Amino acid sequence: MGMSKPDDETQAVGAEDVIAHVQPKYLQIVEGLKQNIESGRYRNGARLPSESELMRRFGVSRMTVVKALQRLQQAGLLTRRAGSGTYASVAPSDQKPIFGLIIPDLGQTEIFEPICQGMAASPNSAGHSLSWGHSAGPGTDSGEKAEQLCRQYIEQRVSGVFFAPMEFGPGHDQINQKVLEALKAANIAVVLLDRCVMGFPARSEYDLVCLDNRRAGYIVADHLLRQGAQHVAFLALEGSAETVDDRLAGYREALHAGGMPVEREMMVRGDPSDAGMVSDLLNRRKIDAIMCANDLTAAQLMKTVLGLGLRVPEQIRITGIDDVRYAELLPIPLTTFHQPCLGIGAAAVATMLDRIANPHLMARTVMLNGHLVVRESCGAKAGKV
């Protein structure tokens, strides 16, 4: 019995099409799938080809395919779920599962480092390894770094990847999608950190672990109103991610709940270090408070405002979101919303393990609460709210 010439799709399967032709057909299927499971091509929890696909690939009847799947099920190598499909049910090796990190902004912000620390410190990380990867060098831009790390992790056959999508830079949306498509084709689980890759109301097919940004935006804006601010503006950088949109939504809701007008011209996207832009903004409707999308924007704005000869908070109140380490070290300590980075890291690990164990689950968003940290920049008495 000779083997038929495989088509392109059969070639992609790998081990299935190298089984000796002297074996019975059902054993060819058994050995092919077994090698792919044990080698890691089909990872624990990964969905295997359907019965119809296996029939086409091997040129056999459904009864032959069923016999092969039953043999693998008896060996504990797969599980069959009625109405769902067939899934690999054992880890491909005795080695520790490895999870990769694709965080293009790592080292450039103060958010992702503690998130990674939270991953490493999580009790759920016992028995697992985190791979930090490496890129070509300091001159490599964020997009290239993301793609390089993606290729490395696919070659390493990691069990999953934690990915913080790119927020700025030319073609960042295309790069994010390219990375995700490559990981999906390699059957590598993905958990997104901090932000989605699609703007509201669209939703990606991946789990997301983040701060409850809408609630954070509401609480900060509401706090400014309670301090007596009458004209509160919102400031963010151009090209900011969905997280900023959520914070802006909370700001709008707080203004509406406080009986204040919600005006488009008070919601600004621009450079906080641009003195001309800031001066124009402050002259609009006698703005007396600015809620910034994050602490970095707030710090840059504070420097600009002080450079214009204005006093904080007497003439202009400023707030941020994130509670980075330098927030309390600014010339006027910054009122901000604390992001629970360690908790986000721990939740991300738990979400990844759940995703690998249950690959058929619908995509989920896991949002963590934070708290308001009151300092001098808002004009209120310092403390935690």
C-alpha cells in the first residue's frame, strides 16, 4: 500500500505524514497525533483537527478515525467533548511550562515592571517559568522588538505569552495584529495586559487583565468636583490606547452625575509639554482643574504649568492615574489613582493557567480595583480614599 502525495495542508501537520506505510491506517493516525502531542505541536488543551479533517488528510473512513481517537483517549492523550471537539489532554513534556513576555514598553514606564513582579511572586507561578526574551539591541524600535520576541517564543514553543499591545508608533495596530496572528497560528495561548488591541465597542478574542479604568476615571473626576472645581478638563496624549478612552468615559460620567456640562472642547489630546497648547487650554472657559490620563502626562503638564508662572493647586488643580513611584516626588506631590500592578500580574498568571486548561472558554476581561491617593496637587488634605 503506497502513501498518497500529501497536499500543503497535510504537510503542515508535521508528524502525521511521516508514518511508515506498512502500519494500519488507524495506527498511522494514532502515531502521527501522538508525536505531535508529545512534541508540543498540540499543547495541553489545544484543539485537534476534526474527524472530517482527519478523514480528508489520511484518506480514511470515519470509523477508522474514530478507532484512532478512541485509542488515544484510552492512552490519556486526548479528551473528547460532545459538541465541542477533541483536545490534547497532557502536557507535551515533563519540563516546566514556559510563558513569554512581549511588553515593548518594558523599562520605559513604571507600570509593567511591577506587573511582571506580581507574576513572578504569584503562588500560581510555582512550577512555571517566565521568559523575558531579548531583542536586537537598544536601537531597535518597539515594533521590531515585539516581532522579534514573537518569533523567539514560537521557536521556543512556549506555553503562553503575556502581551501588552503597542500603544504608540507608526503602524502599531498592524504590528499588534501581526503578533497575535502569528501566536494564534502557533497555537500559543495569549493573555493581554493593561489594554485591548481593539477600540470600544469592538472586542478581541483574547483574555484581558487590567485596571478598572472607567471607575478610576470617574473617581478622579468626581474628587476634583468635590474639591470645588468648576471647569475640569481632560488631557491625554495623541494615539493613546483603549485604556485612556475608558478613563475618559469615567470622567464624562462623573461630570454628568455632578450636574456639570460635558463639553467636547474640554477633552483634549495633545502634548502636555507644549506651553502654547497648555496656555490655550487654560484660557478656555477659565479651566481650574485638569485630569490627566496618566501620571506621566500629569508630570509633564505640571512642569509646563509651573513654567507659565501659575500655582498648583491654587490656580490649577492637576491629577493623574497610575500612582507611579515619582508621583509623590514631583514639585507638588500628585493626586492620582493607584493601579494595583502586583495584583494585575498575579491575576494575569491565574487567567493564563485557566485559559490553557479551558481553551474553549469565551474571552474574558478581568478588571481590578484601585484606590484614590490624595496629595497636594488637587488642593485637598493628603491621604488614601
